[in-house]
Amino acid sequence: MILRRPSFWLILIVSASFIYLPLRGQNVPLREDLILVAVAIILASNLNLMIGYTGYVNFGHIVFYGLGGYIGLYLTTVRGWNLVLAALTAGVAVSFLALLFGLGILRLRGAYFALATIGVLQAVQAFVMNFDPWGRSTGMYLSFTSYQPWGGATRALWIDYYLIIGIMALSLILSLGIKISKFGLGLFAIRENEDAAAVLGVNTTLFKAIIYSVSAFLPAVAGALMFFKNGMIDPFVAFEFMLSLEGIVMLMLGGQGSVTGAALGAGMYEWLRSFLLTSPKLSDFQLVIAGGLLLVVVLFAPGGLIGWVYRLVPRSRGVIE
Amino acid sequence: MTPLLEVRGVSKRFGGLLAVSNVSFNLNRGEILGLIGPNGAGKTTLFNVVNGVYGQIEEGSISFDGHDITGISPHKVVHLGLARTHQIVQPLNDMSVLDNVTVGACFGREYLSLSAARAVARQVLEQVGMESRASLVARSLTIAGKKRLEVARALAANPKLLLLDEVLAGLNPTEIAQMIELVRSIRDRGVSVFMIEHLMQAVMNLSDRIVVLSFGQKLAEGPPEKVARDPLVIEAYLGDPNIAERLMEKN
């Protein structure tokens, strides 16, 4: 039972403090910092379902976030839908699309799969850049009236923030729930040895397609919420390859396959980035330092922070999920 | 009673190489059937054909326990009750021994829930004498341990038929004796066994019947003493006309 897991309660406590801290004194700058951390955690922990749980490296994970943003913004602005309904619709639509993509590209393994995911990202970006209803290369802007049903822009942005924190909590609970389930055990078997997993009775094709689709859902919802907050979207910010890579770096940093690792990695990376970007001397070297850090992690702590803790204290394996 | 496994005229081709050519045989319920033959005879290929690793095959049909299993995928074959081990061990390296066996129980014939599968996995580990190593990571096991783990994982699926691919290779004499005992105890619990083995003494003593393959074709089939005296088998594989007497001596 998930309720008996300490990690479950930890997720709730962290999420509650994400809501409480900026709310105290209406601290908008803190809220804007935390929203980036929350989105990083959402992206990293859903990416973890593919990379850490199933062993399939997805370089194009950001495509789900961007598509979710587009569908969400289109539905709220052009169609005048309610934000929550638009975000959920974006999630369902993108998941369905991922299922279709997945049934195609999940026949590939290893590096070939990774390359195909870059292909999906590029293809979707190229499509959107030529898609008239979504404003081609210039993208779309949110009409200010979309904030009205929520009692004005200020209030709408706070509500949007709570929704994103909610999605963050759901992402972590989803990761934990899958990790301790039979479905998760099947995924881990696929990660360790796909052929052996099939011979042991795991329906590998089905499992991979489901997890690829599931890993698309919450990032798409988060994309819809995030671009609603930003008020604009274009194909370059929506499908930024760099952001996809950074998701992988976060996982490597924190420890792939671990719920805590994905969250910690996302938090640490986001913190490091904001520190570097705002530091006058280092801001130009942000990516150089991130790259160097990745190199050090891969060479000296291939399991990331959590893997390192597991090695130091083997008994922690059963405690830290 | 109908045979548990019926293989009819099966052929498998890799490009220009006919790895298995028109092979037919039956495996009866409750029996241990040995499969022997020189290296490259197509023994493992035949296993892979039977449990569906290759998907569709060129010719022939396979039926198991009343179901036609020709060309169906490996996971469905397991659900029907046919499990196997690998010649080259394939542990789920980064998972514990218990989790490895739990996977077998979870996705096996009964498709158990996680908690029920854990319980079955503990029982099976006890049966194969690995209960003290349950929490170790699979990669840390010795070769003998990994072979045992292969058997445990397959057993956890609660199969009607177990395919054992050279479980004795690479083991020392003590380990071999333990493994032979294990195979006997598996059969005594009502599981039929189909085993590839190079260790002649073991296979002659364990098997009720033996099938001999050479260059993809079935050379002989029958009780161990008959097969060991078959001139064709002696020429293709055993080499020594007096080998039968020595092999049949109980140790």
C-alpha cells in the first residue's frame, strides 16, 4: 500500500511547503523560482519512468510538454475553454499521440530508439512551424480575457501555480505508485534485460507502449498550465531541445530509477542554473559548468546522488525510493 | 493421454543455414526428455523455436498442452505453462535475487499479484536452496548461483514444462550433484522437463528418453541405453562404441 510508504508522506509535505512558502507574504519572486523547480521535477520524474524505470532514453521528452502547451493555449484562447478542462484535454490528447508514436518507435532499442525520439521532436516542431491554426513560427498569445473567469490576472497566476504544484505532487506519487507495483516490476525487468523479461512472461511491447504514453500525460498538462502562465508560446520555446537534454542531466545528477533521485536532481540542477545565470561572472558559462558537472557525475558517481548514497549505505536501498 | 508437447516437422532457417530441419518428436507428461548433440547441432535453436523467441518459423507446427503455440510470442508461451532457462545466464543484474524470482512468479502461468508472487518466490528460493541469498543483487552471484537463479525464476512461473538449457555446464562436481538432485525433485513435483545437456553421464541417468540432433536433423530418439548404442549417434557424437556401459553405471 502506497499510504504506508514514508516517501508518499514526504511528497505531500514537500508539496504543501511549496504552496505555503510563497503564499506567506504573497512572495511572487519566490513563487516564480519554485514554479521552475516544480516544472523541472515534473519533467524529470516523468522522464524517469522511461529512462530510469524502463531503460529507454528519450531525448525528445520535451515534445510532450510543448504539445501540451500548444493544445492548452489553443483551447483556452481560441476556443475559450476553461483552463482545467483545456489542460486535461491536452494531457489526454498528447498521451494518445504518444501511444501512436510509441507503437512505432518502441520497436527500436538502445541508441536507435534515442535517435528516433530526436526525430519525433524535430518532426513535431517542423509540423507546428507550418501549422496555421497555431500561428506557424510566430506562435500564439493568450488573450487577456482568458484570465477573467479566475478573477483577474493576479489571482489566475496564483491558481495556476497551485495547479502546477498539484501536478508536481501527482507526478511524484505516480512515480512512487508505479515503482512499488507489479507493472513497475515488469518495467524494471525490461530495463535490466528485455529478452529475459519477455521469456519470463512480461508483455514487453504493451508495457513499453503504456509507459511511454503515461510519461507523456502529466508533462503535457504541466505544459498547458505553464504556457497559460507565460501567456505566449512559439515553436522554439515549446520544443527546446536543450530543455530535453537538461531533463536527462537532472536524472543523471539525482539518480535515475529513483523517485527521490529524480526530484533531487531536478531541484539541484534548477538551483544551480538560477545561481549561475544570476551570477555576473559565471552566467556565460552556465552550460559549460553543467556539462562539466555531468561528466564528473557519469565518471565518478554513475548512479547519481542516490546511487552514491545506496553504495555508501546499502540498507538505504529499501528506505529511499 | 495426449503428449504434453508435440513438435511436428519443424524447420528454422537463418539465411542459407538450415539450423533445424524437419524435426518431429513428442514429450509425454511427467517425463524428463534429454536433448543431446554436437556443438552447433541446433539444440538451443530448437528451444528458441519452441518457446517462441523467433516468432514465425518456416515450416512445422508445435502444440503444447492442447494449444497450438507455433509462432506465438514468448510471454504468451509462459502464460500457458512453458518456462525455460538460458544457456548463457540472463540475470536481471541490478535487481535482488528475490525480485528476479518474483518477476517469474508475477508474470508466469498464474499471473500472480505482487504480494502473492513474493510469497511464491520465497518458497521457490527455499526449494532451490537459495533462501540465504534472497536479498543479494543478482550480479553478485557466482555462475553456479546464476544458473540456480535461472531455474528458480522459471520454476516460479509454476510451469507444466520446464526447458533447461545446459544448467550443468560450468559447474563443479558438487554443484552438479546438487543440480541433478534439484532436477529430479522438480520432476517429482509433477513438472515435465526437457533438457539440453552435454554432460553425458548426467543426461543418461536423468532422462527417461533422449532425442539426438546433428546438423539440425533428428538422428535418433529413444531410451538412454538404446540411444547410446545407436551406431549413428556414436559416430556423430559419442565417438566411443563402449561408452554406453560406462555411462549407464550409476555413480
